[in-house]
Amino acid sequence: MASSSTSATNHVEPSLSQKDESIYAQIAAEIAARPKGWLGSGELTLGVDYAPLYTNPRSAGGWASTSFVWSNAKMDTFITAIHGTLAGKSWGTLLGAQGNFVPSSEPDRAFINDKRTVRNVLIILCNPEYPDVLKQSWSNQEIEYESVEEGVRDSTGKQTNGIIVSSPDGRQKCLRIVMPPTYKALPTNAPAPRTKTSTAPRTKVKITTMSAENDEEAHGEGAEQEATGLKECANNDTGKPGATYPVECQIGYGGPMFQHTNSVLTQPEVYGVDNELKGPWELPYVLKPGVELVIDVKTQVWHIPNKPNPVLQAYAEAIRVVKDSDAKPEIPSTYTGPPTERRDSPNSGEKRSSAFTEFGKAPMIGTEHSKKARSSLDVDADMKADEPSLTSPRSSKTDKKDKKGKGKAT
């Protein structure tokens, strides 16, 4: 697949991703070089460096939301890098055509159609092989998300979760990261999306007229044509951010559950260890259990009518595999191969965080990293009173601070 020209890969040295023995030290060096770009640096604090921003529903009865923005004049979306090791399907990672969709007996929840949003889900964890500095940065990530959860509870009086989840045995905390929508509905006046199924007529051949030699030649020709098709696809413009493809190209697509009539498969911003942007049909082969990921994330709280609790989500804006895994890919179904046709749409134009775009440029350092103990509750007095504000008076939490027992590395 052609290399992406987006800013997310302009300054990355692909060779660094291949050096498994040094990648953890490289991540530590990146965090130290750009602490404001990494959630685990211990130098990003809710209410000081970034703040919540409440948005009213677009219409009566609609969803309200709380997003997070940098505490600057522009109020840019708060996007920062996190790291973690990808867990497998048994932990909750969901890849493929069905994604996080769970069918039910309700008429509007029985099928995946143009109105249904489907997302892939990644569960990342703290690798026990991490050096101390990365274990601490992982802990810092947990602390910051816990402070967001606590702020939502204080401002709404309701429990919330969705980012910090538990391992299957309940002994380990993990982070749940949601990817962009797998499918996108086209405008009603747009041309119907093409499919990857050829409409060319087939020609019957009498079996009795086929000799062994002809059979061998036929098989060789077919294999060559198939390889040529794959090569042409790889050398085409496939892999541009914002590109779209026929929905049938996604792994696991097919059957009565899927009822799209005017939708396309989207191109996620996922980069392999080779620094190449990967097609959506390649994700199970790239996002294998055990790979080490660097992810640009943004955080959102949804306030949904008739739902008892707000929904907290961490959305992956861009994903990069920085260390491969020997684990076998978990394939949802038979690999259907890349598409022979595709629809283009403009590049996404989204800005990546400096931590993501500059990964690989920081000079290597030792794994020793100074730590300064900080309580995640120290941020409360500095929180802004947005609507709903994710704050509460400091006086109500004085006793809690002494019980927290966690610190951030700075």
C-alpha cells in the first residue's frame, strides 16, 4: 500500500519500529521530549491544561455532549497521545464488519443499515515487560481518566465509565478506545456506491476438453491475474485518509444482518510498523494481540435522554503500531481481500498531536525518569465552571486526597 503523506508520518523513522529491544526506551524518550503531548507524562492536568466544554443538544430531545479543549485562546480540541499493548478479543477488542454492534429483538437494533453507527473497539493494557518509567506513565494515564470520571460524577450526580475497564479476571485495569465509524452513509442524492463484485459475464468450459496441461496453464494464468489485481490495488491511491470503499470489502461483511443501501466503508488512520497507512480489511492482521500502540485520542461525554448515566468515550483519532507481535491475527471471518474499486473523498485534514507526528525524533535516553508524586485531585480548585462543569469544591475532597495513593511522573 502506498505511503501516506499525512503529517502523522512525515517525521517518523520506520526503522525505529523494528527495533523491539529499544522501542520502550524510545517511547520514554518521546514522552520526556514532548510532555505536553502525552497524557502519561504527568504534566497534563484537567482544569489547568485542558477543560470541559458543554454543548447543548441540536434539537429538543437530542443528545448533549461535553468535549474537552485545550486551555488556550483557540480552545482547540484536546488531542493527546497515549500508549499501551493491545489485548485480544477475549478482553473486549472488536475488529471487523460487525464491530461493537450487538443485534437485539428491537426492530431498530436488529440490523446494520445506513442509519446504524458501527465502530471497532481496542482494549489496551499495561505490559508487564514495561520498564518502570512506562509503568508510571501508564498509571498517569489511568489517573487522568479517573479525574475525568470523577468530575462527571461530581457535576451530574451520576456514575459514569467507558474508558477504564477491567480485564476478564478483574485483576487489571485496561483502557477502552473506540475507533471512528466503520461505515459512512452517503447523501441521499449521491450516486449509489459501487460494489467490488464484477458484472462481467462468465464463460463455461467443457470439462472433457481440458487437458492436464491446459488445466495447469489456466491455474497459472488465474493466479497471475489475481496477483496483478492485488498489486494494482496496492499501487493505486488506496490508503489516503478520507478514502472510502465498497462496504463488501470489510472482513466479515455479508448475510442478512447487513442491510446497507447507500453507505461506504471508511479508511481509518491506522499505520503499521512499516509506517504505511493500512486498509480497513487489513486491520486484524495489523492490530494483533500484543502489538504496542501509540494512539492520538480525544475524550467525549455523551448525555443521552432516557439513559440513567452519561457515557464517557475515548476516541482514536490516529493509531500507530510501534512494535509488532508474534501472536496470530484474530480474523473475524475469511479474508476477502482488498477492493478492486473504490470511491474517493477529500482528505480528512485533521491535525495530529505533536507527540504522534514527531514520534521517532526524540533522542534516546536511559529508562531512568524522575517522578514527582501528584494527586489527581489536586486539580479541583483550578477547574472551570462549564456547563456541566466537571468540578466540585476542593473542600469536599480534602479527605479523599490522602486516600488516593497514586502519583504522576513529571
